[in-house]
Amino acid sequence: MSFFKKNDNNPEMNLDGNNVAISSIIGKGMKFTGNVNFTGKLRLDGSIEGNVKGDHLVMGETGSITGDVDIETFICQGGVQGNIKASNLNVVKGCRIDGNVEAVNLLVEGGASLNGEVKVETSDLRLVKGGVPAKEEEEAIAQSAN
């Protein structure tokens, strides 16, 4: 009997982690000391003191990590004290990261705190100002580049 189904037939469906079932949970009030390596999707509402490496990590508001994180997809609502390397990183309102961040795709919501150096590995990185039409924004960026 299986509670979780892994879809190996279409790996592209799992790039953002939305179509991946949660396979492990570290609940609120639980504390894990040591390095954590996992496959699949981990929900973290407790705390980890150690390095974390895996596929998809969803950290709730009460979740915390003290250590480095090397992850494919990371949705962070809690706190991280350490460096993060991720392909897809979503820093949600209320999240606090104290450490350097290296990501391919990075989204930081207003109300989140990111203290450290940020390196985004994409040529499509642009500053998007609220209320500015896309054409005017592209012209402003082109002018500032000259």
C-alpha cells in the first residue's frame, strides 16, 4: 500500500515542486540535530541544526534551519541562519535569511528579510517597479545601460 506516488514518467512536471506530494514532515516542536539529506518534498515546521540537502523544501512560519541549505526548490516562510544554494527560491513575507544566497530563480516578497550577499544566475534579472508599464520600464533600463 502506498500513500505517496512518485511521478518518474514526466520529470518536467516536478521542476517547481507544485506537483510533488509531501513525503516527509518535521513538525512544529520537533528539533533535528545533524545533516539532513532527502529526496522528494519535505515540509519543515520544526527546527534543524545542521546542513540540509534535497529536492523540494517547504518551510513554514515556525520552521528554522541553522546551517547551509543546498536545494532544488525552496519556499521559505521561517528563518535560516546559513548560506542557501537553490535553483528556485521563494522568500515569503515573514521569512528571515541571515546568510549568502545563490539562486537561478529568486522571488522575494515584501516583508521578507534577506541579510547577506545575493547571486542570481540568470540573464533575465530586471528591477520591476510597481505601476510602470513594461514598455516604459524597458526603455528606462536601456537608457541606464548606456
